[in-house]
Amino acid sequence: MIGLDFQNQSSQTDTYLRSLGYSCIESVYEKISDVKKNYRQKLQRIEDQNTELSLLLDRLESIKKEHDLLITTRHSPSEEASFLQEKGFNSYELLDNSIQEITRVINEQGRNQQSYHFNDRLNALTANNALIYILQCEKVGHDRVRENAIDANENLRKYIREYGIFLKHEIITKFNYMHTVDDEKDPFLYSQDLEIRLQELLSFSRFSYVFECINGAEMIEDFHQKFLEFHRTLSSKMEEYKNPSKIKELRNQVIIAQALTCVDRFCANIFSGNGFAALYRQYQGEIHKECRIAYKTVLDHISKGDYANADMALSDIQDKPLNPRDKAQIQNDLHCSLNKLMKDTKSIANWLDGKIEREDNRSQITEIKENIEKIRTACNKHMIMKLLDEDTQTSLQKFDNEINEILSRIILKGLHSIEAFMDADSFSEAEHGMETLSKVQRELAGYCISSDVTKKSDELRESLDQIVTKILERSDFEDVNKYSINSPKDLLAKLKMVASHGSARFTQAHNSMVGKIRQTFSLAIDQVHKAPLNERSLKIRSLNYALCFLPKDLQTQFKLQIDELSKLIIDEETAYRQDLERSFTNINEDEHAITRLGVLAEKYSKHDMHDLLKTLREQCLKQLHMYRMNIQKFFDEQNVQSAIDTIKKILKYEESVGYYISEIKEVCNNVRDLTIKQISNCCDTLGNLYSIEQIHVIEKAFSDM
């Protein structure tokens, strides 16, 4: 019971580890060690950066001191300027600005105490699972595990907290950049980045441990208040600027509102539909009343991915004065929309990797087709292509080939997976996968064009059509002794499963294989009948063992036949033994019984009945040894006639079974020596005839002779 509990606990632990992406506890140790090593490396890198900045600051301070010394020693301005230029600065102000900037960087790093450099998004799910798992590890009784878990918990929480600081800084920086407009700044530059960061922050609320580490609730509340306050300020300014004399200022505020529409999703509950997008729509009409409908139509079509109608709307407004900001807005929307569409399409396609042959992906396939058509439409529209930058145009033109390569790779991978199912006799998965993938290929005709995919599909379909023949050819079920190596049970179960779904080809394969196994097993049972008696038990054991590798219905059928055969063999063996026992019952009185032993020995030898032959041999030798002792006794008692009668029986044994029992020859030789000795004694007695006084001794010697 203790062993079972331990086994269950071990199994639960292994399952838990696997759910978090670890195969064993050693992998956790290794991961903790890697995190520590990475932490130390990054910490060292930051220290090196600080050292480098400090050295640079010391150098600049030294230059400043030398410059100040030149001033105090009344050197000419030209000498001061030459000194600064030698050191790489055109003016004292540039030197002072460099010192202030480096000082600011060092102080900011000191305030933030950031040990990590983040260049990618935090995988919150993994981090949350890691915290949960580490907390569980802290409860483990193993000291080393607990200590490592505590260290890992501290390091991971520090990492997450610093990422929260980094994320907050990113949001504030991008927001501060976006809420001012001048000739050098484009507020739309970070619009998408800000939205991504805000959505990332919101997404952390699904992961309680990570959310707690970064003070997510407080951070979200602060940003809500900040954005709401700025929204009110912006709304007031726009209302203030809503007059012809301040149209430029209003335009700038409208641009800011448009750029900050990316905040609306984040503040959906706060704004209740009256966010920056609402501000933008409200005041946009005040700026471009004559183009409002057309521009809105263009933007609306772009947002919906309706590039054909967007191109038509652009054609309608191309002769009207297009404000640079409006043009930039349309260009940005087009750029973002098309790049997002290409990225999303590739993401959907890549999402199908490993699933395309197993699941019903009709909605994803339909979306991919629709997106490809939209991108092809955009490529063929002159007005749209004219507004796009060169990189986006190139991306659009390359997209067809790229998506074709992605889909071809994924479909080929799915085909190889189906091939692996077929090789592993997973027929149900193989047939289902082939049906699913065939539908996908039909759906994507004209979008995924690859000769490799076509060739591999044709090969697999041909293999699937010939699978019954191949299964029967490679499945060697003609030798029941090999069933333990190549079990029919699993193969038949797989065939039966896929046949139950209505597959005619696998129904045929299942029935053919069952018939072949029935024939093989029946033949094996018949061979047991014909086998020598001593081999039958072994063959029956082999048949019973082979039964374990058959389905239940076949086991039941053949088990009855084997049991009947076993009983028949036992009865036959019993009859043989009883016959042998009866043969020895009257062996001393009946010479014919000895002759019959020869018949039995011949039969046992001919039919390889080794056990019975052994028993017969043992009984014969036992009887002969008894005769041998009786002969000695008869000679000692001078009962020559009884000795002679016994010798005749021994000779009869030699005649009947001597061929099968080699030891009888030795017994006969022994009896012969004994007889010769007895005759020699009689001859010696007759040789001393004249010295014998007692006449009855002489008579006895003659009689014995």
C-alpha cells in the first residue's frame, strides 16, 4: 500500500512537471541554474556599463577642469576653443551637455536599479506558471530544492517587477511623445506600440501572481486616471480651438486625438465609448468639412480591409486638396492595415502547424483565403500602391510566394505526420488526417501551389489505397510462436476501430487478418494432435501463451479447443501409463508380458514418448536387479533350477527390450560371470572326485552340472 501511494505521488509529480514544460525535477534544477547564470551575466554587463559611463564622466570632468584652468590663467578664447576641439567638442556648451546627459543616465539607472535589458515581451503565462511551481517547490521537504526554489522565487519576482517598471516607462514615454505635435514629431509613430503595451498590461490581469508582482491593478488605475485627465484637457482645448482663427491648433489636437485612439480599448470602461476616437470624430469635421465623408469612407474601407472600395474612394478625392496630415493618416492606416493583415495571415497559417491534418480548421482556412484575396486586390490598385512606402510595396509583392511557402511547409509536415501514423499502424488517425488534409488542399487550390505537396499527397493516397495488401504482406501471423514479438491484438484493435467508422478498406483488412489468424491457429492445434506425446504439453503451453496476443473473441474461441485438446492428451497419457503399469503386474509369471514390454518400448521409441520409455526402462532395470540378486541367492542355496529359470527371464528381457535399454547388456554380462563361476565351482568339485569321502557331494556336483 505504501509503495502504491508513493507510485501515485510520483506519477502526480511527473504529470505536474510535464504540464509546466519540465520532464523531471533535474530539469527544474538546471533551469534555476541557468536563470541564476543569466542573472549574474546581465548584472555584470550592467556593472560594466556603469563603469564605462563613470570612466567617461571622469574624463569629461577632467576636460572641464582643464578648460576652467585655461580661463583662470587668462588664456585667449582661441586657445580655449582649440583645446575643446582637440577633445572632440565644438563648444563649451556641448561639453557641459554631454556631462549632464551622462550624469542623468547614471542617476536614472541608480534610481531604477534595473538589472535587466528587455527587448521582448514577457511571457506572462510561463512566468505565472513558474511562480506557481516555485511556490510548490518551496513546500518540498528537500532542503536543496527548497533553497533553490526560494532563490528562484526572489530572482523571478525581481525580474517581473523590473519588467513592470520597464513596461510602465515604455507606456509613459510613448504617451508623452504622442500628446505633443510639432514638425519634428509624428504622434502616430508609437500609436501601435502604445496600444500593444497597454493591451499587454491588461493581459497580465489573467495571471494573478505576475499581476500582483508588477502592482498591475494600481498601475492600470493610475493610467486610467492619467488618460482620463488628458482626455478632459484635450477635449477642453479642442472646444477652445473650435473657431476659424485657431484651425491649425485644432488640427494638431485632432491629430493627437486620432493617434491616441489606441488608448480607447484600454480605457473602455472609463470612457464608455466617448474616448479619444470620439473626440477625433467630433472635431475632424470642423477641419475638413468638404472632404470629411470621402476621407471617412476611405478610412472605413481600410479598417474593414475593403481595399477595392478604398481605392475607388481615393480616386474620388485625388483632385481635391489633400491635407498632408490627412494623407499621412491614410498612408499610416494603409501601412498598418496591410502589414497587420499580412502578419495576421502568416500567424493564422503558422497556427495551423501541427494541427492542419488533425482538426477541422475550416474557419482559419476561409480567413486565410479571404486575407490573401484582400492583399492581391491591394497589389492591383494603383492609388493604394502609390500611397505606400517602398518596403510595404515590396512586402505585398512578395507575400504570395511567402504564404505559399508557409502553407506548403505546413501541409508537407501534416503529410509526413500522416505517413508516420501509417507506419505506426495508427490507421484511424491516418485516414482521418488524410480526409481533413484533402479538404484543406481543395480549399487552398490556387493559393498553395507546390509540386512537392502534390507529389507527396499522391504518394500517400496511393499508399492508403494499397494499405490492405501491405498490411497482409508484412504481417507474419503464420507462426503462433512469433505472436509475442509481433502481436496481432493491437493491430486488429486499430483495424477494428477504423473499420467501425465505415471504412470499407479497413473492414476488409480486419476480416482478412482474422481469417488468416483463425486458419493459422487451427493448423497449430492440429499439429499438436500429430506431435509426439512428450512435445504436446510444450506446444499447448505455447498456444496458451500465444492466446494472450489475440483479441478476446478469438481467445474465447481457441481457448475452448485448446482445453479440450489438453484434456484429450491428459487422458491419452493416463491410458498409456495405466497400460504400462498393467504390463508389469504379472511380469514374473507371464513370459508373454516381457515380450509385450518390447512392443511397448518399440512404440514409445517410435513415437518419441520419452517419459514412458524412461518409466519402462526404470521398471525393467529394477526388475532385472531383483533377478540378479535372486540368482545369487539361488546359487548360494544350490537351487540351480530356479537360477536357470531366472536367467531365462533375464535373457527374455534382453531379447525384448535390450535394444532400447543399454544397461541390460551389463546385467546379462554380470549374470554370465556369476553362472560361469558357479559352473567352475562344480567342475572343481568333480576334479577332486577321489578325495571326496561323502558320496552325496559328488552326486550333487553331477546334478548341478
